[in-house]
Amino acid sequence: MDLKSVVPSPVEPLSRRRLLINLVVAAIVVVALVASIGSLAFAGGAFVGGRLADATSLRVVFIACAILYLLAAGVALLLHETRAVRAERPSVPSDSASPPARARGPASPPTDAGPSPRRPPRG
């Protein structure tokens, strides 16, 4: 086995675009699958609830649903959110020999121009 087959070569610009397109398509497929599984779970819950109501009563179904919601709330309270660690950007050393940066935005009006004319009221 030679090293070239293990270490990937630099990605060509065209294949970078293709890679980006493939990643976007994969993300869309994952979102669609999660949504489908959620819809399937909703339908499955209705089916199980209906069978349980037929076998017992609606009161048992509501009690079971309340217990499941309490369990889900307990699990949600046990979860801890973590912050994403951001990579530190290397600081750029200040170079006193470099010229000052140009100001951005419109130039300030001349000071001797006087007040700007007012528009007449609309009416």
C-alpha cells in the first residue's frame, strides 16, 4: 500500500462544488428522514392510543399520556446544554510602519456649508 492511496490529494475546484452539492443534498435527506420518522411516530401513537382506548377506557389513555409527558419533561430537565468551543483567531501584530486605514463610509460634509435646507411640509 503506498501513501498516495491513503492521503487524499488536494480537492479540485470542480470537485469542491460537487462535494458541497452532495453535502447539501445529504442534509436535506437527513431532515426529510427525521420529519418522516416524527410523522410515523405521531401516527403510531394514535394507533396505540386507539387500541388502548378500545381495550380499556379513555381515562387510561390520558393517564398513560400524562405519565409519558412527565417522563419526557424529566429527561429534558436532566439534559445540559453545552457551548460550542470556538477556535481562537491568531492576533495580528500591529505594525507601526503601515499606513493608517482609510475611513469607511461617506465623507463628512464641509463645516462651512451651513445648515441643510428643510423640506416644506406635505399637505
